[in-house]
Amino acid sequence: MRHKVVIVLGACAALVLTGSAGAAALTYTSDDGRPIGTWQEAPGIARTPLAAVAEAPDAGTPGVDSSGRPSSPPGAAGPGTVAPGTLAPNAKSPAALPGTSHEVLPESATEVPGRQRVGEMLRVDRLLDYLTGGPRKETFSYPGASYVKLHFNRMAMLPGDYLTVSNPSGTESYRYDAPKVLQTGAADKWAMSVTGDTAVLEMHQAAGNALSSLLGTLGVRVDRVAKGFTRAQQQAQPESQLTAPGRSGREESVCGSDTSSDAACYRSADPVAYTKSKAIARLLINGTELCTGWRVGADNRMLTNNHCLTTSAEAYDTEVWFNYQCAQCGGYDVFQPTKVWGDKVLSTDHVLDYTLFTVGEFAAVQKFGYLVLDTARPVKGQELYVPQHPAGQPTKIAGSLGEKAGNCSVADPAYTGYAAGSDVSYYCDTEGGSSGSPVISRKTNKVIALHHFGGCPNSGVRADLLAAKLRAYL
């Protein structure tokens, strides 16, 4: 079902989202700079291990768990074998070898260190039905939330009918058509998130569906909502980015004062770095967790960390947000992101901590460009910059041009990560959510490392090793 979503984005209308006291209003803009929503500055934070499931104020059905589904060996589960829209597992065995499947645990009992937690799961009970004359529209509002994402445990509609999940003004809207063959059984499907603090669900009945009033088994039920944290909730999250083996895990990942800046600050001062930053994406995993990913090469290929996702089942339910950037340096307007779904894992490896995957609707994101792996060994002192989504924020770049580059350079070109000499170390500022970011050489504007560890020095897997490993796919 979810690959048949029709995306409608209004680029001209303005939307102001209001929040509760202390929750900042965000402003989302289209690429031409017209306002459409709000965002607040979030501090550097890291993921808490568990995706919290709390009772929403309007919950009516107790005992609904957020359960995982069996994961599959990397590359084995594509769109034809994975039930679309279902909740992917977030359990990984740290001792698992590349190419093997992982044990699946209930979401409430899993830990996936290295993912940034950016939201929480709420239990709700909202029904849109055909028989009782009940509502055909429901509004889910959580003041200050950065996004709202709905989960359906029932989606029984007559052929020709469809749902929309939109923001209040309709400038961001996703359409879900009923299957061609009537299905009345249980469902386990996630909708694409709506940016901002309010989502409006509406059922649309096709003309001529007179039988709908006679079929009491039909209807749509929302049982869970994932919502992005408010500013206060984000600030309460602890710092806990992955660190290299043998480190205490207490080291900071912002090395000294944080010198990273909004990508927009580079638009005129460093246009090459700004353009390259367009190729990165914010990965929303399991509805509440975050990593960074990026396009590698001209084809439909995305790269992130193995500790972010490993299976096609996980990729299939991961939202990939491109162009989630501030419109102005130091401002609060951010571009309306272009959202697509992850699709199939092509290759993954624990030791080199990478996952190569594809996305659906690839044509929608081609315009954002791509990055290239550097096949040459990095050298000490090589100046760097790192575009990333730290703490779930719009794109920031660590490492300024020229004399301000400071500590964002190669400290050790043969640093020990999961294997001796597998990494490059540097003191570029990173935070939770930066996992999977490209570390780029200022000299070549090619990627010299895939960021995965904090700890000052921070480190990433050498790109020359990744290029050799992935030659057949790129």
C-alpha cells in the first residue's frame, strides 16, 4: 500500500503552526522561500535506547504494543517480500556477522545505540467508519511537535475510496488509495509523517459507493501516533553517541566550542560545500529515531551506518527527508522537505559499519545531487567538512572554509574503529543523529569517510575501503 502514496505539496500557501508555551513555532518554506510551517532550535542530544510508548490523553484502547516484525538477511527482502507499511524491527545483535539475520525483540525491550531519539510513540483509538455516521475526519494535534505520524491497525475501505493525511492547510498531503480488492482484516501500516504539530486524517468516498452504508465491517482505525519531540522534550534527552571500542562512552563529540553552522550560512561563503550538503538526508527510522544518510553516485544508492539500519524491512519503513535545511543563516524558516521511503538494502557490514540501500520515488530526489567516494587514502592534516543532521536539526555543516577550518581535519588516517586501521579520526563537531554523515575533503570535495563514532576524536570508516567493498554496486 505505501508505495502507492500520492504526494501533494503546496509550494505557495503559507501555514503558521502554533504551539504551547515554551514550544517554538516553526516555519517551513518551499525552495522559493515562501513560508509554510515552523521549527525550533534544538540542542545537541543523543538517542535514548528505547522508543518510548506512552498513553495519549485521548487513548481509548489499552494494551496496544508497538511490536516488531521478523527481520531478514540483508538484501533478501525487497518490495515483493516485505509487507508494506508495517513496523520494522529496531533490534540488532551487536555480535551478528555481516550477512546474517538478527534476533527480533519487542520494541519496548530493544536497544539500538547510535540512533538519535527524536520522538515518542503514543497509543490512541480513533475510528473513521461507514456505518454509524461517525466522523469522516479526525485531527491529531500535539502542540510544539516537530512531526506527526499515524499508524493504522485497520484499513477496510471500498475500492475507489481513499484517505488523505495532511497538515491543516493541505500544503503537505499524502493520499492512500483503497486496495482494488476489498480487505477487511487487520492492518499494520504507517503513513508518511506530516511536518509540524498537527495531522488531519480524512476519508474520501468515491461517487457511487452506495453500499458503504450497509457494510459495518468497513472503517479505518488509528491505534498509534509517533510525534516529534517538542523543544523541552528534546532538551531532556541525554548525550550518548556511539564511541569507538575501548572508549568510556562519556567523551564529548562536540570538540571544544561548537563551530558547526546552518548549511545556509555556507550558501555564499562556501557555495561548493552548500551544494554538496543538498545530497544528505534525514532518516526517520521506526517513527521516533534518526540517523543521517546520503546519495552516493548518480544511481539510486543511499549510504548510512549499519548501526542505523541493516535490513530491507527496516529500510522499507524508513522515511528519507531531503532538503531539510534552514532557508536563511541563523533563521527559523526551513525548507519543506521532500520525503520518500527507503526501499531495499543492497549491502551491509558490521565491521565497516555501512548499509547501502535504495529509495522509492527516486526521481523526486535526483535534483538534490550526489556525492562520490574518494578511492585515495586520506592523509594527515587534510581539511574536511561534514554536512549532517545533528540532534535532528536541519542540515548543519562542521568545518568552515580557510583559516576557520581549525580542528576539522584528518588527525589520524589509520585510526582503529571496529578493526585496526579501518577509520579516519578528526575533531569536526558531531552529535547524536550525525551517524551516517559523509566526511568530505575540502581539496577534492569527495567523501573520505563515513562518520560513525563520537568521542573527540570522532571517527568515520575510510571511504577507500568502502569504495573497494561496494565497487559492484556503484
